Amino acid sequence: MLNPFYATFLLAVEAQKVVELRLVRIAWGGAEAQAEMVSMVGEKVVAAMEAANTLMAGGSPGEVVARYRELVADNTRRLSGMV
């Protein structure tokens, strides 16, 4: 298991790649940009609810960070066309 501070640092670095990929997609415009913006908001709401549920069920902040890292990795793969 990673040090919680290291895992959080990795999450911040990995999330920056998703921000970059999303901004490029939005900058190109069109239907894909619109769909990405709608998807982005929906994903954030679902992830926040999932994190709250994990914590209320007795989960640790480390579990929340680990799950967020999974979601960020999924978005990186999807946005970079590696799916």
C-alpha cells in the first residue's frame, strides 16, 4: 500500500493529464466537446457520492484516493484513445 501522501500526489499528477486531454477535446468543439462537458459534470457528481458513501461506511480516505485514481486512469485511457 502506498503512503497516503504519495498516493494523493500521484492522483494530482494523473488528474492533470485528464484535464489536458479534456481541454483539448473541448477546444476542438463540436458534438464531442458538448458530450465531454456533460459527461465530466456527471462523473464528478457520481464520484463525490461514491466517496461520501465509502467514508460513511467506515472506509478510509486512502480507499477514496485509490478509487479516484482508478477513475482517473479510466478517463485517461478513454480520452487518449487507448480503449
